Amino acid sequence: MRSLNYLLALVSVVLSFSLVDKIFAVNYYVSNNHPKANDANYGIQSNLPIKSISAALLKAFPGDTVWVDSGTYRETILIPRGGFKSTKSISIRALPKADVRIKGSDPVSGWVKHFGSVWKRLNWEVNSQQVFIDGVPLQQIGMNCPLQSQIFEKKPLLPFVGKGVGDVHPGSFFYDQKEKIIYIQLHDGSDPNRHLVEASVRDFVIQPKELNFIVLERLNFSHSNLTSKGLIMGMVNVWGNFWTITDCTLDYADFAGISVIGTGHKITNCKFNNNGNLGISLNGSDDAHKWAPVPNRPPQNIVLSGNETNYNNYRKFELSWQNGGIKAAVSCNGVRVTSHKAIANYGVGIWFDAYCRNITISRSTVTKNLIGIFYEISDQAVIANNLVTGNEYQGIYVAASSEVTVMNNTLDDNGFGIVIHGLPRAEHPTLNNNRVLNNIVSESRLVDLVFYKNAEKARGNSSDYNLYYRRDKGVKISWTGNRDYGITHTNLRTFAKASGQETHSLTADPRWVNSEAGNYALKAGSPALGAGMGEKAVPGQGTRRRSYSSGSEGGGSSTKVNIGAF
């Protein structure tokens, strides 16, 4: 009898293990347009697919892949389990050449005329935060979002527009929560029954849940409704460890396109555009720490490569709170942003804030935002080889932070070029050991360099081997001990003599190939060629001398170090 019980126990263990670590991975097929699609199908044959992504995920175990065919999937994706190593992930992938759109909205029909060109839909049960006409968002009218009554620095997190149906105008909507009616007016005043009208109804497209080893590939996510409950999270929520997200789009979320928490994530070649507040939200804390700073937080080892975050904060959340392309906050450690594009966000292009460290921002294009790159009350970062142009206020802003290297960046046509300031600040009262090296700062609208001076609070900061250019000649430098950016020097040599900074820097035309067309490569004979200091910067490890190979307009290479991005 004992032998039989032992054998049964052994068989049970083997069967349990086989569910977790199967020898053969299973492919499940999803298609909501196939005539034989059904969630009851087993789904291992493409001609008998499962109808919803969530139903397929109920069947998937580590190592399996859910293949999704073209279609619009209006569901919240529920992932019941994750993987346990890179070769045993849970994968959700679009089939080759498939156009997969996963939406947190539903189509709205049955519109009746209210008055003039204002239309209404009766018996709408959801406090929808977004309404779209043929994919274009309408302006929300009234105070139907809890964030509109939450105050930050004496301002609502989300300023409201109008009060009720009487304020509906072309290109807007109002939801009457008491009467359960949506009112809309199209831009051209036309009948909404002749258009695709979509309203956000689901809080999340991928809900927050601690999961490891998840793969998302070639998927398109749109629309969410989480701010109806006052939540400030992502349409897609990456919680846990070792998610891999590749070639996806996440647009028109009501708050953030994606929220990232945990370690080991790699997000590559994705587009996070036109979201309500943020393209990408990262957090170094978590629910276990009550979202507070985490002392001695281990590195997260998160890589964001080749992504773009453009045109975000379309709902115009309060600018002093959070907004823009990327916002990483509260103890982020070991995050690398490279080859990124942050363009025309209503806010900051790339923003790290509150006790972050060991951060790298490199080889990125940051243009036409309100602020370009913002590193605030944090430490140990490298901001290198970025093209930062056309931002309304600061191009690169190191605020109340220490041990930040700003190196080999090209800045053109920003309000303020490079700013090392942000004091006084109680949360981080020092501004120490920051370095500004090998940068081109051209045609700043107001000031080229803001450099805070304070013998007690700002020590070990340096700026040298930079090239400044203004068509009206000279430089505009603010060497200030106050909060303001008042210009103190218009001559580089005079500033160098007074401050000991910029002793090897230049004022000259950098001679770009064609900056008006966005080509900031250096022409042969540029004064920036070979004029820089050869150093390599590593977050938290300072800088050390080295030489780079860098090309010129005519090709070839040099062991000398150029000034500017390359």
C-alpha cells in the first residue's frame, strides 16, 4: 500500500511539473472575425480559433504563445499567470502581417438630435472620460473626473473646461452623470450616426498584476477609462519582472499609455503617442512601500530603446505635477533610455524625478516640448549624445541633483540651453559634482547656460570644452546665486576668468550640414571637430579619459573627440 501511495504521489508531482515546464510549447490562435471562432474552442488550430485574447490566456502556460489575428478586440486582457524564465514566458503576439487593435472603448450608436448640431445618446451607463470621432478625441466638458477636484500647488490636477451641456461646442462632449446621457458636437456639426463614435468604458486594457516573463509583440493598444475612478496608472500595466515589449503602439490612453514597475523589463521600438497625460510612466517604488521612496533600492535594470513618446498630455493635466513623454519617479535605479524620440509633448520630453540614480539618457531626440530633458532631485546620471532642439523652456535641466554628467549633447533653439540650478530645494538641498562637457549650445532664445553658485550648497560643479553659438555673437550666461536666470555674462572669456569655468570652451559657428532640415552632423572644418575632452561617463562612477571614433561629413574617422552629439 505504501508503494502504491508513493507511486501515486510521484505521478502527481510529475503531472504538476509538466504543466509548468512542458517539453513542447503550445500555440493558441485567436481571431474574433473567424466564423468558427469561439472561446470554448481549444484553439490549437488556426481554423478553429478562440474568440477573445483573455480566453486564450486561460489556457496558456509558461512557454506557450497566443497568436492574435487581425481585428479590433474590445476587452480588458486578463493574464492569469506569468512565466518563470526567458524561454518559458507567456507570449502574446500578433500573427505576421496582422493588424491587432485592443481597445478599452466601445462603439456608440443610436444618437438623437438634442438641439442645433448637438446630439445625445440616452441610457449611457459609463462615465466615459474619452469620446472619439473617427479616431479623433473630443474635448471633455464639465467636472466628471475626480482628478479635477484634487489640488496640487493650489491648482487642480486636471483643469476643467465648461460646466455642462450648455458649454458643448464643436469638437467636444459632456456626460450627464445623473441623467446618464452623453452629449456631443462634432467639429463640422454633422450627424454622429454617420461616423465611428467610440467612448472609453474599460479602466485598463492590461490590468495591474504582479507577473513575470510576459512578452507582448506587434500589438496596438488604445483607449482607457481609469481616471473616471481617480486612478493615475497605465492603460497597459507592467508590474512584476522581466517583461519584453516589442513593436507595439500604445496611444490615446486617458492617462498614461503604460505604467512600468519592477525589474528587468525591456521595451523596444514601441510608440507611446497622443496619451492623455504621459506616454511612459516608471516608478521605482511599489505598493509594498506605499509608493514612497525606497532607501537603497536595488537596480531595476530597465532598458527603453528605440521608442517614441510624442504629442502626449493632450488632456492638458497640470504642468507642475506630471506630464509629457516619459516620467520616471520615486527611487528609479538603473534605467537606460537610448535612441528615444520625445517630440511635441505638452510638458517634459524625458523627466526623472525624486531620488532616482544610476540613470542613462543617450542618443535621443528631444524636440518641441515645453522642457527637453529634466533631471530633478536625483543623483548619478549620464545625459549624453542627445539632440535637444526647439523646447520652449529648458533644453537640459539638472535641478537640485548631484553627480550628473551632461556630455556631448547638441542643443539648438531652446528657451534656456543647459541649466544647472533648481535650488533651494528642501528634498535635495545640494547641487554637487555635476559636469557639463563637450556640448554644443546654439541660438538659445533667452540664456545659453545657467550655472548656480553657492559655496555651501553647490560644490564641485564644472563646465568646459563646450561650444556656444549665437548669430548676434557672444554668449548669454547666468552665473547666479538666486532663483532667477538673470544674465550676468555676455563674454565667454570674462566668465571664464571670473568663475574658473569654460576655460577651454569656444564661441563659434558649429557648421552643421543642414540644421534647418534636422541634419546636425558637423561639416569638414567645423571648429567642434576634435575640440572636446575625451572622457567616458558611467552613472555613479564619474568620468574617465578615453577617445572616441567619430565621423565627419566626408566620412572617415578620428581618434580625437568632437564637441556635440555624434
